[in-house]
Amino acid sequence: MTLEELLALASKGGKKATRYQQQSTGYERNIWVAELAKRLAKGQCQLCIQPAPFKNAKGEPYLETHHIVWLSKGGDDTSENTVALCPNCHKKMHIVDDSKDVELLKTRCQQLLEDLKL
Ligand SMILES: [Zn+2]
Ligand SMILES: [Zn+2]
């Protein structure tokens, strides 16, 4: 598609986005699993190992919890399957889901939990 064609399509239609109802499946999640993942991450993304990009309103580093094997693919809502990621890496996991990243996250997740047991 040329830029001109794209421009023509983008300019077509009204200015207001049309409202529609979206059906989505929600999951009842264990909030303590998420809390533990964030605590163990110590403010660092478990994929890029960078500090959280900003703090939330409470002044805590902002990280998002991610299930290494997605719940929608039968993954468990357990500490062994949950990591804390920065918003960029979280998005990346959902868009790319690179198997190398998945393995890396599994290893790091296990490491954190093992350190905890010592
Ligand atoms: Zn990251
Ligand atoms: Zn996720």
C-alpha cells in the first residue's frame, strides 16, 4: 500500500471512534503471586534487567506481572510461572513471544525462587 492510499483510507470516515462492546475473558488471579513476583524483582524488569521506567502514584517502581506460559494457553497462576516486567518488555512478550525470551524468563524466575529458599 502506498502512503497516499493509506492517507486516503485514514482520512475517510468520521472523527469520532465508534463505540463497540468487546467480549473478553477475565481470569481470577492470585494477587499474592503477583505481589511476590514484583517483590522478588526488586524494581527490575526480569527480561531487560533495567529498573522500572517510572514509579506509580505510591512511589513504587512500576512493573507488570506476566505469566511465562500464558493463562490462555493453559499456564498456571503460580510463582513458578509469573515474572515482573517493564511495560515495554511485557508488550514485547505478548506481541513477539520469542522462545529465547521465554526460556530466559523461566531460568530467571526459577533462580529468584531458589534464592528465596536458601
Ligand atoms: Zn524490560
Ligand atoms: Zn503478560
